[in-house]
Amino acid sequence: MSRILAGILFFFIFSVSQAQTYSIIDGRAIKLYQEAEELTLSRQYDQAISKYQAAINREASFLEAYVKMSQLLITQGKIKEAEEVALNGKKRLSGKNATTKNVADYGWLFTNLYMSQGKFQEAFDTFNETDPLFDQDFKKTMYYVQMKDRIDFLKNMLVNVMAIEKEKLSEPINKFQLQYFPVLTADGEQILFTKRDGTGNFDKEDIFTSYLEPDGSWTNPVSIAETINSQYNEGTCSVTADGNILIYTSCDAPDSEGSCDLYIAYKVNGNWQRPTNMGKKVNSRSWDSQPSLSADGRILFFSSNRRGGYGGNDIWYSVRQNDGSWSEAKNLGNTVNTAKDEISPFMFFNNEILFFASDGHPGFGGMDIFLSRVENTEFSVPENLGLPINDQLDQVALFITAQKDYAYFTELTTGENGNDRSLLYRFKFPEEIYLGENLTVTGGKVFNAKTGEPIDATLSLVSLTNDSTLYEFQADGKTGEFMMLYPDKAISGLYVEKKGFLPKIFNVERDKLQNVEDLNVELVPVASGEEFVFENIFFDFDKYELKSESMSSLRRLVKFLKENPNVNILITGHTDNVGSPGYNLQLSLQRAESVQKYLVDEGMHPARVLVEGKGDKEPVVPNTTAQNQALNRRITIKVL
């Protein structure tokens, strides 16, 4: 029973104790009505409805009986029958015995009836028409206050109704009786979902997957892997943007910490490895489920009803540490979580917007979908996604593609045989809901520059403004393939690193990486005489002090030297041809020395980091344009 319907019933029970006069004088009909009230108090609803009907059959003008019978039918979820009874009673309101209280009772009844039907404009209008008729004692009750809050909420929502058109995914998707909780990779070419053949005790959950064909159709869904699906229930899952890390829910497995736990699996060289329980830092003795990984797999959000929360189910999170372990799970806090339920988190691909379902924030009824934006590292007050994404029914999950074009969701229906079915749908995500800067999804390969062999390198996209890692992905060791997301940030760098190799550094905007569909990255093994351009080192014009945007590259050079303690380097400064050769030579040396000083301050022995200046003697391109001159102003690192 939903909280809304239960609220109607509780108000009904509350009103029984109040002194009451009736619109009729027939003692036998009144007796039947009072017997129905007693049956309602003992939760014998069917018998109560029969008594109300008997009272109406005896006296067709019994206005109060229509109201109470309709309220009980709403409570039972029999909305169509409740409306029929309410309309029959409303026809009698023109009678001579109808009072202002009767009119108010029917206004309250139809407000609730319209709310339960999703007829929000009608509910809004009916409430406001009837509100002046409610007595002051009633306006002090929690039932009135809650309804008034919902009406005030509707006032803002009804003026911003969006247009969406639902589209059922075509077969072979939706070929099972139950499929739900869809998720996709960032390129939109793979979908994963939970599949179940029925609702019986022996109908277990498994994770299935399908791939997008060039013609826009989907391949036949298959089990994700024998290593993942087992004789236990494997359900609600989340996958990284590149599809290489999977976290899912499994219930009642032998190694579980509680009823349902979260498990993690990695795809290595194209194959899913055996999953492992995420352990006591993430899982609890309670229900832990509905995971959502950030795009690069560094932060995990999930829902749990463990102790220490704010209500029934709360949203929690855990952070992947540098050694691959996961931090102690923490509650997301009371800006998002409420005294009621928050479930089904989904962190959008930009790592800046969290979607979730809740019945604890102002909504239309049941569970609604909300979003909370990350602002200055804090989650903002949740925003209801509005009509018609949310309605009077429960909306429990939403997945939005990285391209921001489609939102995928599950809809519960009843088949011709009366059995429940859950099907996968999508709709074009409305532009009215701002999802931040656009994301470009592209990829490439990393391979050994000497042998051509693929390398499982780490690729980090870093904001050079504040040295924060936006995304971090791993290239496949079997193919060298990787995926990367590029947000429309002002300045960012891509760092490709593998122990034993010289790092490869790009400036995303200058190198226009967003436009490169298949980026081939060659990593050179560490060896004497090898050299690389030390990108993203910035100086003001005619200055040699390092700018703050240089910190990302400098810190990675420190990391490289620590990983290769036997390597000594030569830092060489270069300039363009603006200025005299002698001045340029001095400036280039001073810039190299600035890098050297940073490394020494970070603990490197001065003998490991030698410097020289070349001025404008060794341009990499002719100094014929401002763009070429920028390329010639550089720092290079050479292994000695």
C-alpha cells in the first residue's frame, strides 16, 4: 500500500472518532454505515465496503457512505471503481440535505482521487476550489498540511510540463518476461540489464547483455559471462564507461556479508575475471544493492538500509584507493537522504550530476526521480525531474546516455495472461533539464613504439586548472584499446603512463583530441638516450616562473622518477625565435632550472636532474606562425 493511499485511510480512521451528523435520517442505513466504520477499524475492508454498499442501496442519498466507500476503494488500489462510486455520490450533492461539509468532503475525496490517477491539474483545481470550505480544525491535521504541500508543489510543476515520447526497445530486447535496470557503456553500443523469467521462488536473476548493430538493431541478449552468473541471484549492475569494470548485486551467496551484497569483476584481455565480494568496508549485514559506478570506476554509489542512515534506504558511497581497494562506505548525507527511502542512484558520465529515486522529497506520489548537482564538492538540494517523467506511480530508476540523447528506464505492465511483465523503454531526454557541458566519447590504442605490442597503460584526463583527475581509464592489455571521455573544459591534459615506459603527454585542446576518433599512442620503453616533450608546462610571456597549470605534469614527472630510481634525466628548455639568440638562450635555461628546482624541492637528488638551455636553436616546426611558435616554446626530458 503506498503512503498516499495509506494517508487517505488514516484520515478516514481519524474522522470516525469525530462527532458526526448525516445527510439522511434512515436509522437502518445509518446502522449499516456505522458497522462499516467498525469493520474498517479492524481492517476488514471488503466487508466494510459491502456494508457501505448496503447502506447506499437502502438510502441512495447517503452522501457520507459514498465518500467512505470510495476512500476504501482508493486504499485498495481500485481506482476505477472508486471513481464510479464517487461520481454517483457527487450527483446527489444537489439534494436539499447536502451541507457545506458534504461539499468539502467531496472536494477532499476528488482531490485524492485525481492525485491517485495522475490527473494533477484537476486535483490542483479541485483543492483550491474546496479549500475555503475546510474548517480550521481540519486544516491543522497532518493530512491537510501534507496535501497543501503537494498542491503548492504542483503549482510550480504544472507550468513546466515537458513533452516526451516513450519508445519500447525492439526485439530481441524485451523477449523475456522480466528485464529491468538497464545500463549502457558510454559509446551506447552495449546494454546490460537484469533478466528474470518469472516471479516465482525458482526464477532467479541474471545479468544479460546485448550489442548495438550498425543498422541500429540489437543483437540477441546473452548471459554476460559464466564467471558472473551463477545459481544465485545476480541483478542490478553498473559498468564503467568503457565496459571493463562491473559491479553488481548478488543475494544469498555463501560469501555474502548480508542478504544482498555488492560484487566486483574486471574484464582483462577481453574476458571477465571471477568476481569478488567487495568486502566489509563496502557491504554490511543489511541489504546493499543498486550500484552506480562513476564513469571511470573511481567512485561507487549504492543503496543500503544499514544502520547509521537517515531513513529506510539511503544512498551511500565508497572511493577506490590507489592500491585498488575501496574505502569505508559513507552516507551521502541528509541533503540527498531523508527519513524515507532513497534508491537507485545513477551518477551521470560527467561525474557532476547524481540521479536517484525517492519518496522523501516533494513529489507526485510514490517514488519520483530526482537529480542533485555537485557544486563546490557538495551535493545540491535535489530537483524533481517533473512531469511527465514522474507521475503518480513509482519511478525507480533512470539511465541517461553520455551523449545526453536518450534516457532508458523500466516499465511494469500486465500481460494478457495476467502475469506481470517489465519491459525496457527509452525516451529522448528533454533539453530543459541541463546536464552540464557536452561530452565527446572517443578512443584509440596504446602500443609499444619499438615492438608494436599492445600495452595496458593508464590514461588520465586531468583538469590543468586545479590538477583534478576528471577520468582515469585502463587500456586493454590484449588489444591496447581504450575509451576516453572529453568534457568541454577550458584546459585539460591527457597523460598516458605505464611503468617501464616514458610517459606520453597531450594538451587536449591544442591537440584537438576530441576530434580524433582513433588515437594511436606510442609509448617508448625507458632507455638511455630516449627523449619526450614535457607538455603542459606553462610560463607567462618572457617569464621563467612556473604557472600553476604546470602542476599536473610536474607531479607526474616526480612519479616517473620515483618509479625509475636508476634513471637520471636532462631537462632542456627551448624558445621560439622572438628576441635575440642570447636572450632566448638565457630564458630557456632559466625555464629548465625552474623545473629542476621543483623536482629537487620534491626530494630528487640534484645529480639526477641536469639542465641545459637551447634557446631557439632546435625548433620542431618553422617559426612562421603564432601556433608554430607555441610548439617551439617547450621543455624536453631526455633519459641519460
